[in-house]
Amino acid sequence: MYELFIELLNQIFWEGYAEQLAQDNPAVFELELAEFMNNYNQ
């Protein structure tokens, strides 16, 4: 699932966006990942 989330972010924005977000703002990254997981599991 984590890999799908990374791939989705990179496709929506640009290649490397997910890694940059995780480094620059880890709280937002974790929040977005949790939301993605919750939506996927519904």
C-alpha cells in the first residue's frame, strides 16, 4: 500500500514529490498516508 501511495503522489504532482513531502513536512505526509489507507480500506 505504501508503494501505491508514493506512486499516486508522484503521478499527481511530479516524480520525487512524495519523498520531498516526507522530508519537508512529515506530519502532512503521515496524515495524507493515513487518509489514503482509510479510503482504500472502506
